[in-house]
Amino acid sequence: MVVLSGMRPTGRLHLGHYFGALQNWLKLQECNENKCYFMSADWHALTTDYSDTSKIDDNTLDMVADWLAVGLNPKKSIIFKQSCVPQHNELFLILSMLTPLGWLYRCPTYKDQIKEIKNKDLNNYGFLGYPILMSADILLYMTDIVPIGADQLPHLEFTRNIVKRFTHLYGKLFKTPKAKLTKEAKVLGLDGRKMSKSYENTILLTEDIDVLHSKINKIITDPLKIKQNDLGHPKQCVVFSFYQILNSEELLTIQNSCELGLRGCMTCKRNLMDKLVEFIKPLNNERKHLISDRKYLEGIIKMGCHEAINIANATMKKIHKVLKF
Ligand code: ADP
């Protein structure tokens, strides 16, 4: 199976990236029958960060260091940068020609982000066309499986529709890709909305331990539980949602004792802190070591780009043929 996924190099990775997508990347790379492509989606980063591009390249190295720290292996997976493979743009252009504008304006992610993100001017063609570029990324490698978080599902549906339209117009060339979600397909942030860089509600995968302390302390738990012996509603509590993603073995005990008023929010926060430190500390150490060797990271990306370009070239030749160019 061909596997492809990407992330925008717009800052350090957070728990949403790991528990929403990276966990599946790691599982999929361990299957020998899979050919896995993981890309730094730097053209996609431009859709929201076009006015300041100065950090995109550094962010790519930061992100690749995070990927390797959690276990992505350049010997098993092709790790590359989207902007090194110009064929993404060529296919983006071709797909743009056959995509009805209504599909883009109706895309739920477009409508949500225009409503939610107020600190950036998103009134540009690139932002509207994001799902077409994502379709080009996926189809260029004849991808079967796309491991993503639930928020990206509309984009995958979009790609599947583009495949149908392409097939109808020019004949069968592309496979219809499928999404692969993790158990926690939507990881909540500190404020209870989806964890996202854009909402400034994240816990970084390699968070500094002091910062982690202060972030956990500030979380607002169940608003109906003021005293320890008030009956709690863990399913509506952000702290409990973190226990869920960490798959804590005491999950049921914690849920029951909170609901019965036998456990206070401070205890919950202290235990969560311990669990997160246990998870984050080794990643922190690994990342520090990796980020100090920029040449090594750049070498991995260069090698991945070389492989990706070869495959992308072969696909473009097939596309030219069906388009009779
Ligand atoms: P962001 O929303 O922080 O800008 P990206 O758009 O770069 O993140 O997302 C990269 C990948 O990580 C996508 O597959 C996305 O679905 C997944 N992802 C990001 N945040 C979350 C989250 N809170 N829960 C689940 N998956 C997430």
C-alpha cells in the first residue's frame, strides 16, 4: 500500500499531531508492504503564513526533528519537503481546472477557518484552493492510505470526488484514497476546542517542563465541580480528555471517583502532570540531540526529495498521456 501524509511547518508539533496522526504514521511505517511518504507541507504553510515566510525553512527542520524523536525512521519512510517536488504544483494546476468553485466554497474546513481565524487575512485564492493542493499531494504518489486527524476528513472526501471527476473526464488513472484515523481522531486543546497552533491552545510534544506545569495549572476543569466532593462530569473535562488520549490504565477508576465526588481536580491535574512528564521527557532529550545536527536533518530531507521526485515524475508522465499532451 502507498501511504502519504504531511504537516505544515508552521511551528513545533503538539499532542494533537501525535495522537491525531503521527501514531498511525508510525504504525504504517512498520509494515514492510507499505511505501510511506511523509512531507513537510511548506507550500500549504504559505496559505496562512504568506506574509512572513522567514520561519518556514527552520520550522521544517524543527518538525522533522520532532518526527524522528517520536520514531519516524528515514530508512523505512521517505521524508521530504513539498516545495522540492515541483510536480505538486503542476498537478495542482491541472486539478484546479476541473474543480468546480462551489466545491471549494462549500468545504467545511474553509467555512470554519474563515469564521474562527481573525488575526490573519485569509481572503486569498491559495487558502480557498488548499484542498486541491492536498489532492495533488495525495494523487501524485498514487496513494492508497492517508493517515490524518478527523479535521482533515473533508479534504479527503474532496480528493475522492476529484478522482471521480478526473476518471469521468479522462479515464481511470488514480486510485481512490482512504483515510486512516487514530482512536482519538480529534484531540482537544487546553480550552476544549480542537488542539491547534491557530488557536494557541496546545501542549507541545516537546514542551518545556516548567511551561507544561503552568499550562496544566491554568486548565479550567468541570465548571460544575467546585469542591472535591461535588459530583463531577469527566466527559466534559479537558483534563480527563488528556487521560483518555494517554490511554491511562486508571481511566475507569478516575472517571468513577470523579463522578462520585471522591477525587478533586488538583489531584487529577497533579497525576496528569506526572503522566505527561513521563511521556514528554524522553522525546525532549531525543529532540535536543537531533536538532543540534542540522546537516543530518537536511541530508534526510534531501534524500527523501530525490526519491519523491522520481515517483512524481513517473506519475506526471502518465497524466500527460491521459490528457493527450
Ligand atoms: P494545525 O491544525 O495545528 O495547524 P496541521 O494542519 O498542520 O495542524 O495538521 C497536521 C496533521 O495533524 C493533520 O493530519 C491533522 O489532522 C492532525 N492534527 C492536528 N491537530 C489535531 C488535533 N487536535 N486532533 C487530531 N489531529 C490533529
